[in-house]
Amino acid sequence: LRNLLGDEASVPRVFAKGRYLGGAEEVSELNETGKLGKMLSMARMERGVGRLACGGCGGARFVPCLECGGSRKVVATGDKKEICGKCNENGLIHCPTCL
């Protein structure tokens, strides 16, 4: 992002249904003034999704791997060394509660 926008770029950049809301500071200010809720309502964003959506993952849809604990640890099987094959490159699996 900084390569594209230069040193002025701050992360995160927040978008709602394709509309740019601002960086972290701008979104925080919108929230404090009560404008963020109005903007999200006008964009017809779903409510209740997020940390309250799922008891397993909190709406993130992924959880740390149940086999390796998210560490992607190397397992030695004989002469071969293998990383955990059950999770993605970040050590996460799809939430079993959401499925």
C-alpha cells in the first residue's frame, strides 16, 4: 500500500461496500461523532455480524488449527519432515462451528 500511495499511506484503510471511509484515525473520529453508524446504515451493512456471529470463531470464520495449534510445526516421519497439512499457510482452519 505504501508503495502505491507513498509515505502518507496509513493502514488500515476501511471500505464499506466499495466506498472509502478513511484510515484508522478518520474512522475513529467518525465513530466518536456518531457518523460512522449512520454511514453504515445508509450502506445497508449487516448488523450482528462479527464477534457475536459465532461462538467458535467470533465471526472470523477461521480458528487456529486443532492439530498443530496454529504453529504449522514440522513433524518428522522417518526420513521426511512435513509441516502440518490440515491448515493453511497461516496455521488456520475453517471454523468447525460455522460449517
